[in-house]
Amino acid sequence: MSDAPQSSGHAPFAVRPRWWWLAPGLVLAVVLYYAVGMRLAHVVDADPDFAPGPVAAGQSRAAAMAAQLIFREVDRHRWVANDPFFQPSAVLDDMPAFQIGMVGAIERFARTLDGLAADAGGGPDANLARAAGLLKYPGRVWMFDPRTSWAPTASSEKQYRSAARDLVLFNDRLQAGEARFERSPEALAALLAAARDDLDALAETAHAHSEAVSWPLFDGDADDLFFAARGRAYAWSLLLRELGWDFAPLLAQRDLGSEWGAMLDSLRAAARLDPVAVFAARPDATFLPSHLAGQGFLLLRARAQTADLAAALSR
């Protein structure tokens, strides 16, 4: 009779690999990497006192402000809207929306300024036209854009940095007498009309979204719309503040200083809104706030003030 051990019919106990206990630590490390990285990267800079730096006689303070805002966002704070998934900032949504909103306002300003230069004679300004074109570049393009090609391409921040340099070159040419910057009532009215139309579109978008949302508590788009509008309002508040200095003699001559200040106050109020969470409830909601409606009110007030100023300058 054989002395070999008889099988019990059960598989022997599986020995776990020695590294199995590293899995929870790895998960924790990934969570901390994204959580801490997001916190360090997140910067929504709505400083109302941000200045364009030294501006030489004959240059445009508004053009200098546009350039410095771009440099600040792409270099000092870093452009995050196009960050790939392996960077913690890729999970952010408020900061990217704010940055993209700012660039949208600056693009509108540069495009209007270029149109004024063309209307004044001599055709479009090369630097302004190039800056406006570069600022229309999508804000979420990294080193590759799979929507068009897998070949390496220009990143958003590279295009925006080039646009800022063109604005600086325009100011240099302006100082040298090689570029034109109309300081007439018609020119300022046109710049105000550009801001008015931009603010009008923002308020309309916010209203349409609030009307369409059925479950505002689970609305994932409200904060993106809110911060994009906030970025535009902030950029316009600084651009128009500096335009007030560019056109100071004209505003003093027309006695529009107090109206100009009231318009800037409305834009600053819209740019200052910073709720912990954004809700897009209906304006008559009982339990949830309507941050988009509150922001829209301030935007429409600023819009009305820009329209009144443009009308006063056109008379």
C-alpha cells in the first residue's frame, strides 16, 4: 500500500506576492499627487490693481496692459488649460476657464484696435493683425492636437506669447511714430462698442444656460461659464481702465470722468465675485442661489454703461 499523501481535493493556500501591500500606498501617492498639485497650480488672479508697468510717452497703456496680462498668465501663473492628463492641473476647470475668458476679451480688443488702424488709412497694422489672429488660437492645444493631427504642433501658450510680443512691438512702433493709434471720440466709441457686445453675449449665454438647466445641484457647466465670464469681465476692467488714461484728455473735455468710473466699478464688481461653489438655479429659486443671474446683472449694468458712454462720444 502506497505511503504517498492523499490529496484533500482543495487547492493549496495562494501566497500573495510580497509587493501586494504597496498597492494602497501607490493609490494614496496618486491621490496626493493630484490633490496637492492641483492646489499648488490653481491661481485665479483677479487683482484689480494689476499695472502694465512702465509705458513710454506716445505708447498705448491699454496695449501694454493687454501684453502684460498675457505674459502674466502664460509665464508667471502658467497656462493650464492645455495641460495633459498626467499633470495635476489637468483636473482644474475654474482656472482654465478664467484664463480662456481673459484671452477672449484681449483678442476682441486687439481685433478692434487693428480695425481702427485700418480705418485710419494705410491698411491693417501688421503687429495688431498678427496678435489678434494668434489670440484666436484654441486655448486647449498642447504639443499635439489629436483633433487635427498627431504631428507636433504649436501650443496655446506659444501662440499667445507671440501675440503679446506683437503688442509690445506695436507699442514700440507707436512710440517711434511708425504706427497709428487713433485717440478720437469715434475710436473710443468703437472700443466701447466692442466691450458692450462682448458683455451682452456673456449675459445672454448665462441666461440661456440658467433657463435650460433642470438640476442645478448637479450642473457641471455652471462654474465653467461663470469663470469664463469672470475672466472676460476682469480683462475688460483693466483694458478699459487703461483706455481711460489713453483717452484722458477726451474724457475730461466731454466731462465723462464720473460715468467712466462707474462703468469700471461695475466691471470690477463682476470680476470680484468668487463663490466657493457655483450654482445656476433659476432667479426665483428658494433654496439654491443663482450665481449666473447675479453675475449677469452686473455684466448687464456694465454693458448699459458702456453703451451710454459710446452714445455720448458719438454725439
